[in-house]
Amino acid sequence: MKKNIIIVAVILVLALFSSIYAMSDDGGQQPVKPEKKTEAVQAQNEQIQQSEKMVQEKQTEVNGQENKSGEEKKIEKFILKNVWPDQEKSAQLTEEKYNQVRYDYFEKAKIMGEENRQVVNDFWDHRVNVNKIQELKDLDALPQGKDVEQFNSNCFALFSQLVVIGTVKKIEYDSNINARYKTTVEVEANEVIAGDELFPSLTKIIYIVLESDLRNGNWNSEPNLKLETKYLFYLTRYPLEFYARYNDGCLKGQTERWLKEIKPMPDNINDLNVFAPYSYSTVDLEAFKRTFKGDFEKYLNDLFNTIKKIFKINDKANFYNRSYK
């Protein structure tokens, strides 16, 4: 019964999301500046936070109970392959061990000065190394809260899996109007700034999926990509897993209402070369250069060196290989 409550609560949370990541730059010499949030969006965010709190309370209640069967229950397998380099290891953990690692992680975050559970939950989802919070703060890579206007380029790097400079070569559209990702962009990866250690089999051509149909304009959080234009991309596969789990939750609901919420995912969703852009993060390099005041090449060089430091310090690939006690 309690499992059913959790599933329903999780689905309610997921249904409230109009976009997984509503994050932006914080101004100054940063490339991107989002629109201000409306009162409606702020109200929606409050609903999401309330629902997340309910889910966490229910999950804590269930996790605190002993497994009466005495068997070591495995955590739910990942729906997508290769979302994280360590996903097979994490999927092999027993539920008890997984919950212990998660508990240690949240406790360590408190010790390191981060007590906002929603922020730490984002850290967990994006494999932020809480053992290195101070070092990441020194690099201005940690957001000061969940508000979309408190993220800068270094925060994007911390939450991303791959940072590349790439040129748009082809744009295709899904014929299914109900598809989750309506636009697929073929990108030639001109230079990998960071993340190649996470994706050693990365090809020269990668694919970026967008929820918006660029023929009808882009969402505020997604880039309006153009052919033969060079961009700086902050990429992640986490949203693909998120929506795959959303579809799975709807299927488990087995009601007509929830089945209607299912939106088809791309056929190549398990391909390691398919990514989603981090919201508000994509930079049109030529357009930015035209408006930049100062030494643009030096700015990029400093930025890329910082991004590489962030990836090295955070070390996503060993998220489950370290202790958080």
C-alpha cells in the first residue's frame, strides 16, 4: 500500500514539471540571460516543492522499515543504458546499501554546510561530490539556491556530463506531435572541453534532443539552434532517464488518464552519443563574441580551464566509489 502511495506521489511530482531544469546565467559577462519568472511559474515551483517533500517523507517512512522477507532487495534497475558511467554498479547495490550511501551523502552535505534538502537532492541526481563542496565553492561552481537566476557557467559545468564546442550540421523533426523530444540536432563536436573521460566512445557526431519544435520557435529554456552555427554546449543524459522513468511511472498507473501522459522517446535514446542541453546554458559563440567587451580568447581560455578543474575535482565517474562518512 505504501509503495502505491509513493508511486502516485512521484507521478504527481513529475506531472507538475513543464521543464526539468529551469536554470539560467547570473548576468555580468555571462553569455545567456533568461526571462524573469512569472508569478504562475513561481506558484508552480511552490507546488513542486510541496509535492517533493511529501514524496521524500513517504520514502523515508518506507526506507525506515525492515525487509520482513529477510531478502536483500535490489534497487530498481536503470531504464536507460549508459546514463551514468557508474550506473551498473549502483544498480547492483542492495536497497539497504543504496539507502545507506544516500543517507551518508545527505549527512555529509549538512556537515559541509548545505542543509537545503532540495538542493542536496539535485546534487545527488547530478553526481555532485559533497566531499569537495568547499573547493567547488571556491570555483564559484555551486549555486546559492534553486532559483533559476543563481546559476552561472561554472554551475552548468558542475551539473553537466559533457561540455563541447560543436557546429550544427542537421536539424530533424519527429513526425509524432506527441513525441517528448520533437527536434533532433546533429552536431559536429569540434572540441571536447570536458567529459571525454565519462564517454570514451564519444563519436565526432553527437545528437542533441530538444522538447521544442524549432520550426515553431524554441522554449525559453532551450536554444534556438541554427545550421552551420558554432555553439558552446553543456550537455547531460540525465533528462533522458528522468522522462523514461516518468513514462514508466505512467505505465504503472494503468489508468487512462496516466497512459495519456506518456510521450514517446526517440528510438536512439540508449545511444551514448545522444544528449539534452542543460537549460539556459547554450552559447552562440559568434553572437557572444560580437557583444563581448575585452579579450574574448582569454575569457574562453580561462573559462575552459575552470571547467576542466571542476570536472576533475568533482569526479563524477567515481560517485559510488567514495565514502561520504
